[in-house]
Amino acid sequence: GEQDYYVKYLRMRPGGRLAALVRKKLKTHPKVAKITFQASFPCMVFINRGLLDNKARTPMKDVVLPSGEYTVVFYNRKYHFGKKVRIQVKPGEKRVVKAEFGVLDIKLTPWARVRAMRVGGRGWRDLGLWETVGLPAGQYKVHFKTDDGKKSMTRNIRLKPGKRVLVNRWQ
């Protein structure tokens, strides 16, 4: 019936124009789950490439989703952070999906190009020239180098979820 149509709509368009209305109608439907999205800093949430809600930022509590597989992206423009997570949702399930990240504040003079490698990971990731950048929580080797190549340094930095680390001195 009508509710099955709503389930199909929400599965195809979780961030669609009518999604908020459909979620309300499906709150108690047996084929849906309630997913809470959390992040260390406020993030927009995209599901299957569609923005879940224009105005909402994490935390988003008990978001109604039909059972199925979804690609979720947490995105924070201010900290240039994005994290993609694949989730499998089961009927009646209630759970939390998290994006835990910390922020690196870079206030070096002269400014530096920044690259980071997760300890135990492989390959450097170019973080560009941002003054603030979010990275998944963890232990990193971070390399700073001036444009002219005259100054460079590598530091071990531990980023904790929801915390900021300031780098403001050349060593």
C-alpha cells in the first residue's frame, strides 16, 4: 500500500524533496531502521550522493531509513573534511554511525605545504595549503615544507576526536 510506496521512495531518495515528510509517516514501519549520525565537529550528511537535509548538521538522531545498503558521506566545509562510510541497514535496527576526526590548525610563518601519513599507513596525503584541516582521529607523521624549500620539518601528531592541534612554530 501507501507505506510500501514510501519505503521505496525513501530507499531511492533518502535526501529527496519529500523525504522529511515520508520519514514522519514511516516512523513505526517494520521495514525501517533508525540511524543516528554523529561527528566530532558538525557535519552535513549525504546519503547516496544526496544531501540528507539542507539545514541539519550532526548530530542527527533517529533518522528513518529503509533496510538496504547506503553510502554515507560526512562533510565539514570549514575543516575541509570528508569521510565516506558504507552501511548496511537492517529492518528495525537502531544504531549510531560516527565520523571521528580532529583538526590540525597550521599557523606557520612562512606558510607551509602540508603532507600527512597515518602511522602504520602507507603513502603521504597532500593536505594542501589550508590553515585548518580535519583528519580522521589517529596518530600521524606530518611534514611541513615552505614553498622555497628552505624550511621543512616532520612532526608526530596525535589527533583526538573533537580536538584541535596547533602547529605554530618551526622546529
